[in-house]
Amino acid sequence: MEYQILSQEEQDDIIVSFMLGQERDKYCHELNLQRYTEMLKTLKAGEWRDRVSKLEGETVSRLAEVNSIIGVTTPQMPSPERITAAKQRIEAAGQRMATER
């Protein structure tokens, strides 16, 4: 679809920013899953172990969701050169916002 106002650079920035968020989400879920798995090796039966076990299961489900979203988003990504340019614009915008505070 062609847009009248939204430039190609803006579209690239949106999709790259979105994918960056999904990858961060995936990374955090993977870290949590590692933690929960390690904790469950030593936790004794009880309320806390039950809670960690539940969190582990929820994290597995959430990780599957994120992987699915990443899978369908990957074909929508721009070329590697445009990804690099978008990341630079996103980082520059973040630095500008930080200095304006």
C-alpha cells in the first residue's frame, strides 16, 4: 500500500522499532525461563515453588507467542541497509529525548 503522508523512512522506523521490542520481549522471557528452570531444581514443595512453576508455564506460553509474532514480522522487515539506517534514526531520536529532559 502506498501512503500519502507516511514516508518509507517512517515505515521502516516503525517496523524496526516494533521488531526491536519483540526481540527485547523474547530476550527477557528467555532469561526468566532460565531463572525459573534453575529455581525449580532446588525449591522445596510449597506455595513459592507452585508460583514459580506457574510462572515458568506462563513464560513458555508467552515465548511461543512472541516467536510466532517475530516469525510473521520477519518477512515484513526492510533490507539490512534500511534496518541499519532505521536503527540509527531510532537511537538518535532516543538520545535527543534523553538530552531534552
